[in-house]
Amino acid sequence: MLQPEAEWRAHLAEGRFMIQRSRSTGGHVFYPRVMEPGTGAEDLEWVSASGAATVHAVTIVRKKDPADSYNVVLVDLAEGPRLMSRVDGVPVDDIHIGMAVKASIVQEGDKPLLVFVPA
């Protein structure tokens, strides 16, 4: 059996965005782990995430060349967990709190990466 993070990355490599859910409480969990925070439930299973999310917070890192500027966002997944990522496919100044986004898996280098695009 893979460690939780390795298993999550393996799902991404297969093109699937999966998160964990406790069978007993129904609570969704992200970042991958061995037990649910708050309850200690160890009955976590992998389920498909809807991919729907909302931007909770955004930071724009501005570079000397504006084309090199990038964003870092916190997104709230429809299932409940919050995670850090970035929003692609839109100018950085168009990203805002409350923006509806959806998950997308992209290849960067030799690794799959979870990013978000406008919904």
C-alpha cells in the first residue's frame, strides 16, 4: 500500500483528482493523510472530487516582466477542504475572491500538477 501522498500523486498521474473521505463521518480530507483531523477516524477511502471550487484568497506575485507574474490561491473545494494551488487560463488581475473555478490536471516537467481554471 502506498503512503497517502504517493497514492494521491499516483491518481493525478492517471488523470484523476481524488480526495479522501471518512466512511464513518462522511468528512472529506485534503491534504492526504492516514486519519481524519478532528475525529481521528482511520477509515479513509479515496473518492472522486467534483473539481468544483471557489477562490478563497489570492496573491499575485509580480515580476519585473509582467508576463512572468503568477498567482497563488487558496481554493475551497465543493466537498469542504481548502487547498493551495494556482488559477490558469486567465490574466492574473482577473482572479478574485469568490471566483468559481474547476480543477484541471496539467503536466509540468515530468509531474502531474493540480491547478484550477475559471468555471
